[in-house]
Amino acid sequence: MICEKKEISRDEIIELCNRFGCSALTASILVRRGITNGESIQYYLENDLRYLHSPFLLSTMEDAVDRILDAKEEGEKVLVFGDRDVDGITSTTILYQCLVELGIDVKWRIPTGEDAYGLSINAVEEFAAEYGTLIITVDCGISNNQEIERANQLGIDVIVTDHHNPPEELPDAAVIVNPKMPNSGYPFPDISGCTVAYKLACALRFAKTELYKQEICLLNVRPVNEAYIIECAKIVNMTERGRLSETIVPGMVRIENTRLIPFLRGQQILVWDAPLQKKQLQKIFGNGVEFNMMDIREQVASVIPAVKNASLLRVKEMSKILHYKDGVSSELDGFCNIFITYINKKTSNPQQNKSQDLQLVALAALADIMPLQNENRILVRQGIMAINKGNIPQGILELMARLNMTGKRCSSTDLSWNLVPVLNAAGRLGQAELAVQLFLEEDKLKRDKLAEKIIELNKERRQLGNDAWTFVEKQAYESFESHKQKLVVVKDSRIHRGVCGILASNLVKVFNVPAIAITIMDGGTAVGSIRSTRGFDVTGLLAYCSELFINHGGHNFAAGFSLQEENLPELLDRLLQFAPEIELEKEKVQLPFVDAEIPHEWLNPELLNVIDSFEPYGESNPPLLFLSRNLKIIAADTMGKGERRHLKLTLDAGKNKWPGIIWGAAEKLGQEFNVGDYVNVLYQIERNLFNGTESAQMIISAIEKNR
């Protein structure tokens, strides 16, 4: 069987099994995929929201929260301005609903019709005419320098929340919240714009509690040899802001000669087991030094009963988060983790519709093709779990009903291929406001009408995509040659601007080089989308042409731009000049990468549990691919509507008989193999739902007769 099966160390598998309590099969898949450190593994084995990064790790989050709270206090008018795609639609919905919940005078707006991407001068001026004073952008704004400058002139503050690459010259916004900003402080930059909006909403809800901005110091003393170690951690808004450790021999140092007083001054000091802590501090500094401290152990135990009467050493051992931390953890690490978990539970409001927010966040991550790594895994998994439990929010429910998706177990693939394109269609055809209205509309009959309209727009979008290809096919092949087979550029005023991105993606698939699709609007503006491949970062290309653009921006491998039509010939000339300099990764013959070889005795329906544990699948986390050898074909049949082009096999794996589907391979039966033959197969495992009964089946990508 021609495939790549990475050799792995048995010792490494045993180590992961022992440390994390996972199965040998799960451990072997993790090792083959290079997922071997605890911080990465936790996002595959855990699902709790506690593993998400705190919104206050974003260095400007407090500034954004304070400005919004000021707007509430002063009764200001606020505008949430989003983008036209799924990420922007969901971002707008989440933040708008949060601000309504806070009692803020807020409205929302997104680009419609032929509006350009991002904030517009027109939107700013119209909001100023309504005496608005604060605009919050979601999933856009980082490249809207001129528009934000106009807002400043009109006395409007702008908070930018975005996730696109920051330009060299940043807009003069009141606050910028973007995990891709230099020194953003955020440990994982590859989150969607909707996730940034969700983080802001979470921070605003936390700001309603008495703990917002309260400085708390956790203190712990522990003996070591002839001395004591005094450890302190400063906690603000559920994040650690500083740490201090002093090793002191009793009677050798006065407290004023340590760093403790300036570190502890003005803060509430919390300890675990106050009598023990006071006794040890007296041994260190004598009875004349008094620490004003509060014992938090009983309060934490009232919310987390498992830690009642536990020492900090035991608390550290119980901490699942520390379990995944590589390196040595201290008792203070355990104290910090249990305290933040306690605050999370104490301040959580069951009335907040986290389920709805997480479903929108999941759709945005899938739509914007975010890497399904780190916290994206938990966000998407939680959203999909909520959908599969049937707790589907308004708007999504109406669309899923029309797509025959309700009552079925949905995967990330189901949502990406079925629901996401429909939601995107509204924005692509200039009516993105319909999707926001669908999510916010309280009247069921009106939601039904909106859902029907969006479904119709998706049909129209598909036709426009087909038409666009016919307009540019000949031009694309000519462009491929003229750009030295390193770039494809097509332009045609008949291309609907809403399918430029789709067309560029299709060109990439056909030519395997970066591609640009450009259309010309009625007002004399040219709009383009660029999609890349083979490791080519488009930001350099955009920078090379930047002075020609009205605006531009996006990600490293997917971006957009607009320019005046008279600048289009110059742009095309520059692209011709730039193309020879493009460096593309060499094309490699990619052999199928096998995650594990499954022996007959392991081929049982319980494999679905392993499949589920690695969900969600998508960008940076492809579906698991297995290899099994020497399976006997005990039955075979062709299948398909009309022409029976597909093949269904039944394979004997001892105790279990497995159905296997091979798409488009009916002709192989009787030529390459037959009933009774023993075969080796490469396959994925999927659920098959038939007449209400769920079963596992193989989707076979390669098969060879075992000779």
C-alpha cells in the first residue's frame, strides 16, 4: 500500500498514556501528528471552557471595556459595525446582543449593496448626524485609516476589534483589540473576528461584577531546608499580572529589606489555610510583623467541594490544567489555577446565553478557515455540541430546518459544506443585513421569510459562480502563461463582486498558483480578491501595489482590495513585473499520511469514540486516515442513482463486519479485486444514519489486493 506511515517510539506512546490517561491508539495518533507537548494535547483531550485563554490577556481589553462602560454611564449612542461575511455577521450579532443586555443605546450596521469592505466614510458621517459618539468595529477596521480619521474629526471614538493582519500604518483609533497586533499579549493569534468579539462580550460581562479591576495577591509560604520561600502572585481580572519569590532564612532579613512590601502594598492578600501561613510568617519575621490576609479556602470549597480540607500541595496535584503544563509546577501555580476557576464559577451567570454565542463562534471559525488548533478546538467543539443537543438558536434553526440538517448529528464538515455557504451567500450578494436580521428577529414568521430569502440567494450565488468561470476561463490560461506560471489574474466586469473570492479559490485549485479575480463596479471602482497557495504570503504583493489601492487587507493567504478603475492598468502592469519574483514551494508528491494501522481486533464500533475525540476536523486538523491489512471481501455491490458508479463492500475483520464505500470505483470490482479476495485498505471512518439507526462505516480512499 503506497502511503506514509511515520515510525514512532513505543516509549513515547507509553509516556503519553501514563501521563494523560489516554488510550494507546489516541497517543499514537497524537505522536504521529507531532502533538506531543502538554499545552497542545490539552486541546484534544479536554473540552471545558476553563481551558480558553482569558480575554484580559489581550493587552488593550481593559481599555475597550472601560470606554464602553463610559458610554453606558453617559448614555452615549453606540454603533457596532461589522463585515458582510459569516465572521462579520456573527461578530455583529454577538456584540450587539451583549450591548443591548448591558442597557446601552446601540445600533448595528454592516456593508450592503455595493459598499466596500470595512467601515465607510458614509457610515461615519450618518452616525455623526444621529449624534453618535462611539463606533465599535468587529471583524474589520484595522485598515480603515481614513474612515477612522474622519470619525475623530467628527468627535466619534472608534474601538477596532479585528483579527486581520495589521498594516504598517495603524489607524488612529481610541482602542485597537487585535490578537495579531505586536505586543497584543495574546498567546494564540489565529482566532476569528467573531472570537475577538466574543472575548470582548465576556470581558464586558465580567466587568459587571465587583471583581473587575480589583487587585488581588495570592500568597503562600513553604519551608525549604533551613529557610522559607514566600511566593506571591498578583491577579487582576482573572489573569496573572506579576509574581514574586523570596527565599528567607528566619531572623536574617527584616521585611522592609525585602521586595514584599512594595509588591503587596494596596492589595487584598488571600491565603490558603491562614493559621498555617501566619505561623510560618511569624517564624520568618517575628511577632512584630502583621500581615492583613484573608483565608479563601472555605469560600473556594463552597463552590468546588473537592478541595475542602485539601492542602495547597494536594490542590496542585488535583489541578488538571497543571497536569498539561510541561515543567515543574509550584503550590502557588495550583493556588492561582484553583482561584481563577473559582472566580469563573462564581461570576458565571446562567442566564447568559453562552450556548448561542458559542454556536455563532463555531460557525465563524469554520467559515473563516481558522486553524483547528489551540482554543479554536474547544470553541468549535462546544458550538457543535450545543447544536447536536438541539439547543439551536433562532435563525440558525430556521436555516438548518430548510437544509434538512435538524435531528441529525452534525460534524464540522457538515456545517462547513452545508450551512456556512448559505450564510455567506447573503453577504456575497450584497444583502448581509438579512443574516443579522435573521439572528436578531423575535418573530418566527419573519424569521421563516428571511431564511427562505437567504436560501434563494445561495442558489443565485451558485449560478453566479458558474457564470464567472465561463467569463474568465480562456483569459485565465493566457494569464497563467504571461505571469510565468506563478500567478493568475483575471478581470471582467460581468463577475459579480460577491463571487470574486470563490472564483480566485477555484483558480488556485486549477492552476496551483496564487490567483486574483477582479471585477469593475458601476461607480468606477475595481474590487479584487486574492487567494494564495504553496507558501506564498500575499502581504508583500499587496504592499508592492499599496499606493494604488483605496483600501486593502486580510490574511497571509487570503485578502482583498479596491482601487479606482483608472489605476487598474497600472496594477496589472505591476502584477506582471512582480510575478517572476514570486517564490512558490516546490510541488511534492504527497503520499497519504496514515495516522494509525488498525489490526482486526481493534476494528470495532468503539473507533467512533476516537474519531469524535479528534473532532473538529478542518484547517490544520484533517480527518483521521487509517490503514488495515488482510481484510476479506465477503460481499460487494454497486450503488448510485441512475448510473451505478460507486461500490459498497463488506469486509470481514473477525468479530466485526465492516461496510466500506469507495466512491466512483464500480469498475474496479472484477478487475482489481473480487468477492473472496483479501485486501489492504486506506480509509476514514464516518457515521452512517439509515432509518434512524446509526452505524460506523469505512470511506475507502485506496484499496489493493493482498497478493
